[in-house]
Amino acid sequence: MDAGLNLLDTAIGFGLVSVAAVAAVFGKFLLGGLLAALALGVFVRLKRRTKS
């Protein structure tokens, strides 16, 4: 993990990757995780409701 972050920092330093691109990817990753957690919660709630 640390080596990956160092590589990313080096790529940003050389201008190969923009900070905006990294922020966009990180934001999409967080949004995807949030939506997946929400979908899982809805699925579990509906599954519990049908058993009762």
C-alpha cells in the first residue's frame, strides 16, 4: 500500500497524473462503496421482512 502511494506521489510530481484525476477516482470509489452498502442494507431489510 505504501509503495503504491509513493508511486502515485511520484507520478503526480512528474505531471503524469493530475490531482483532479486522483480525486475523481477516489470520489467514485467512495460513492460506489456507499451505494453498495445501501443496496446491501435494503436487501437485508427486505429479506427479513419476507420471513416474518
